[in-house]
Amino acid sequence: MDSEALLPYPTHDALTPTPTAVTPHPPPSPWPSHPPSSTYTARPLSSCSARIRIAALLKGNPLTEHTLRRNAAYVRLNPNATVPTLVATYPSGESLTLTQSLSMLEFLEESYQGAVRLLPPATDMAARAQARDLATLVACDVQPVQSTRVRRRVEALGQDGEHWAREVLWRGVRVYEGLAGRSVGRFSVGNEVSIADVCLFPMVQRARRARAYDDSALATEAPAVSRIMQALEGMEAFRVGGLQTSDLPSPRTTVKQF
């Protein structure tokens, strides 16, 4: 007979772990007392780059901005060879490299207090989730599908890449309109700027530049987005931080932008 069969089956009490005392820790400070200094690689007409530029202006965070030079050194820093790339250096000498704009926006929110929050307060979890949902729509469902890399692939297949981009962008604007209707106030989520607006603004700028719509179509088919854009255009951080043309330096130049 199996010797283990002779062992008594453990009772429920025997399976219940004995609770141990837990020493409570004080909640962490919402922002570090010595935030890192950050450098940032961008392209003038990159909507992903514009998100970080706008957020940095809103947070009052002094970023050192580099214009992209896609060389071996940059690929080592960011194997995806895309923009933006953010490198944060802490007082200890340790550094952090981020290559996705949404993670950078969360990092800026959590590292720099500033005058503006990129997320609604933690007491309003529904609003925080809605802001993230709208930001993710832009960053994951709209922008990547019409990126330069995808447009070139569409053209390699014998199709019109710009026409593809216009369709994707205009559909994205209308989907955003439908989702934002659940939370819109003066801005995308209530009456305070959020991460959603930071993502929306350059997307609509890109759609306008691609001639995906005209102003009358935006006002009639996406009236909430049209009103939000008017409010955002009244804010310096969005006017200065949005899509750039010839305002950024040459690839060999590094400047203090903010």
C-alpha cells in the first residue's frame, strides 16, 4: 500500500495560513524630491514626438531636445529606430530609456509635479480610465496604422499611401468623437486637460495636414472634437508643442526647448 495513503487528509483549518502582522508603510511622496533630467529625440512632424513636447510644456519640465539622426548609435539606444526616445538621468547617475510615448507621458506625470496634471485625480478612477482609454485609441489604434512605415508599405504594394492615411485619420477622429461623448466637457475628459487631449491634438493636426477633412466637416461630423481643438489651440503648450515645421534645429544641434 502506498505509504502516503496512510497520512491523514488535512482539514480546512490546517490549510488556512496563519495571518502575520503587517507593518504599514507610509504612502510614497506623489513626486520625487529630486526628479531626473531628461533628453528627448524627436522629429518635427511626428505626432508621437509632439505628445511629449506638449506634455513637457504643461509640466514645466526642462527637456533637452535632439532632432533624430537615425544612425548606429541611435539604433543601439532604441532598436526600433523610431521616435520619440526619452532618456532620464537621475541624480544617482542611473538612467532610464523609454521608447513609447504613452509610457513617457505616464513617466512625466509621475516624475514632475508641474501646474497641470496629465491624469484626473486618483479619487476619480473612472475619469482616469477614460483619459487613458482615449489616449490609447490614438496611440495604438490610429497613429501606428497610418505611420510613415505603414504608408511606405502600402505604396510598395501599389496603393496610395496618403489616401490610406487620410482614411485612417478621419475614421480615428470620428471614433474619438463617439467615445469622448461619454466624458467631454471643455476638454476630452471634463473641464481639465488630460493625457487624452495631449494625444488628440497632434492627431487632428496630422489629419488636417493630410487633408483628411476640412473645417466644416470637422464642425458637423465631429463637433465635440472641434470644440476641444479650439480650446486647446488657446493654450500655449499646445500651440508651441504641436506639430512643427522648420522650428526645430538641424540634426547636429541640441537646444534647450522648454
